[in-house]
Amino acid sequence: MRRDKEKDLVPIAPGEGTRESLVSRRTWIGIATSSAAFALMGVRAWPSRRAVAPTPMTVYKSPSCGCCGKWIEHVRKAGFVVTERNLDDVTPIKREHGVPEQLYSCHTAVVGDYIVEGHVPADLVQRMLRERPAFRGLAAPGMPQSAPGMDIGHEKYDVISFTRDGKTKVYATRS
């Protein structure tokens, strides 16, 4: 039995009927079926644009330290979910988490498997969490005037990475 191929063609879009805009009925059914399947699976077929879950952080600080509170505001604006722990003496926390004494600052934060000592910019904390380097944490030693939470000028300062055995290295320089 011979079929008329011209009758088996359907328009690609409504109102079109020229030979160049026609596809076979079989191709049209395949496209329609695939489109319907993807529409039903849509969310599973392509990655969603869901927001990344907020990152929890615990900050150990003196209850009377104003600059610590400003730094906490800075990291909260960057998306961290901060739990504050007020202590009269933060030194035992620093020792417990292996912060080298020469890197001490006014507050110590624990975020994931890392330690953040002092006024480290939030973008560097995020970079550390994203890259997962093989060190213990980051520190902005002392209280650099231009660091987040201090905001008193444009002093150049180094953010230092440190290992569990106390080795240090400049991770980034800011001003």
C-alpha cells in the first residue's frame, strides 16, 4: 500500500502551509511528546536556581566590644547566620581552636571546619568555604583600621591563613 507523503506532513506553526514549513507527522508527534515530557519533568531535568542555604557561624566575643558587633553585622549582610557567644575572656576559645598567638584579635568565629580570627572580610570567608583549602583558618591580626567593623580609614592590611601547626601565609591584602 502506497502512502501519499504530502498528506503526512503537518505545519510547524499554525497558519503555515508551504512545503518548506511542513514536517512529517511522525516528527511532529515526537517533538510534541518530548516537549510534554520535559514540561512535566522540568524542575528535575534542569538545575534549579534555588538559593544556597545560609551558612551558620558562631562568634565568640566580649559583650562590651562594639567593633565585634559591627563585624557581625557585616557577615550577616553577606548571608551568614550568626550565633553570638559573649565571654569575658575569649583567649581559651582561641587556644582551643589553634589560633597562633601572634594572630589574636578581638573575636573568634567558627564557621564550618574553619576558624576566622578578627575582622576578616566576609568575601574572603566565603572564598575559603568555597575553595576548601587545607589550612585551619583566616585571621586579620590586631584590629586593622580599614577592616570591616572597624571602618576608620584606608589602612592596608594582610589577611593571614594559618595551619594547625602554626604556619602562616598571606591569603589576601586589603586596604
